[in-house]
Amino acid sequence: MSNLTLRVLSAAVLLLVGFGALLLDLRARWIVLTAVLVLGAWELSRLAGRKFAAPVAPWLASIAVFLLCVPHFPGFAAPVLWNWAVVALSLAVLIAVAFARIPITVVAPWILINGFAVGYLGLWGGKIFELMYPFTGWESLAPFVFTLACIAAADTGAYFTGRAFGKRKLAPSISSGKTREGAVGGVVASLVVAALLSRYAGLSIPSALLLGAVLAAASVMGDLFISAYKRWANAKDTSAIIPGHGGVMDRFDALIFAAPFAWLGFQVLS
């Protein structure tokens, strides 16, 4: 089986799981999204472990992100757990030092790198939940569907435009495959989709175009962020969980980075 065939089959399975979760209630969506964010924490923490050896780090990072996701559980009225998440992060340091016998000189850099990864996934990624509330039918999913569609369009447009016309590298020190021409093509594709979905999303066409452009730019930044992280860790992919695609963060990097911009955009422009 060729790598392209494997990528297509994996993408089809991901789409089925994603749309299947959307057809279910908020609790099912919470489970799926939480699993994605927790797996992402595991991946980024393992990559950091290539630089700073900390055997328990992936487990602690995953638990920390899970705790940051708990307050988003439908009907869960206990924001105090956000404070407990901070306590959990502090305990992680104590466990790493006291029980894993890891020198503090190793733990300190790990805290900096993994602490940022946890905040990025738990806080930035947590905004994905807020794009889905409240659940009153397909209309309530408009912010999430609009965001996902613009990001997918930007990624697809950038890929094909880059292959056809790409000459100038966008960020050669981070990603050799991205071109400026591809980025422009991605923005154009995102604008087209944004205009088509403007009415469904409850946005005026100018507002939809503005948000579509922002989401396209954010998707590129999210991809470059993870690419830089992988380059720092000397890794090709964040993991091998998804056949043909790599890890969770290789597929959902753009959505996680763009989620806060999408949430803010709908708050301001709707």
C-alpha cells in the first residue's frame, strides 16, 4: 500500500470519527476532543524528553491537560478544578524530583518546555470546546464548522497552489515544504469557503472574509509552530499514532492554534 493511499484511508477514518462525534451529544464530543488534546500532550512531552530525559513526563503532561479539559465537561459546574490543575502541575515537579530521581537541572528545562505545551493544549485547545456550546442543533455548530472548513480549505489550497506555483520558501529554516505562493493560495481558498458559509455562520460577508483570512494565517502559524517544535526535537513526526499522517499534533496543530482566534472572532463579529 502506497503512503498516499494510507494517508487517504486514515483521513477518511478521521472524518468518519469526527462527524460521528458531531452527530452525537456534547458529552461524546468532549470525550473525542479531550482524547485528542491528551494524546497531543503525550506527544509533545515525549518530544521534549529527547532533550530532557524525564520518564514520567508524558504521563504528567497528559494528566495536566486532562484536568484542564474537565471544566469543559457538559453540565460540570466546578471551575475550582482549574486551580487543582495548577496544583497538579506543581505535584508533577515534586514527583519527578523525589520519585523518578531526576536531577533538578533536567527538570527545570522540562518544566519550561512542557509547561508551555500543557498551557498551549489545555488553554488554547480548550477554546475548541467553547466553539460548540450550547448544543441546540446544527446551527449551534456553525462556529466550529466554519472554523474547521476554513482551516481545511487553507491547508488544501496551500498544498495544491504550492505544488503548482510554489517557488519561494515561506520559512526555510522551519519547514522546507511551505512556500509563499502556497500560503497565498491557502488564504484565497479560505476566503472562498468563508464567503460561502457566511450566512450559515451568522456573519456578514465582510466579517466572514476577515475571519477567514485570520484563520488561514493562524493555521499556517500553528503548523509552523509544531514544525519548529519537531525540528528542535530532531523528529519527523510527533508520533506514529495515525498511519500515513504521523501523530495527533501533526493533524490538529492548525485547529488548536486557530481555536482562540475563531472564538474571539465570533464573539466580536457575530
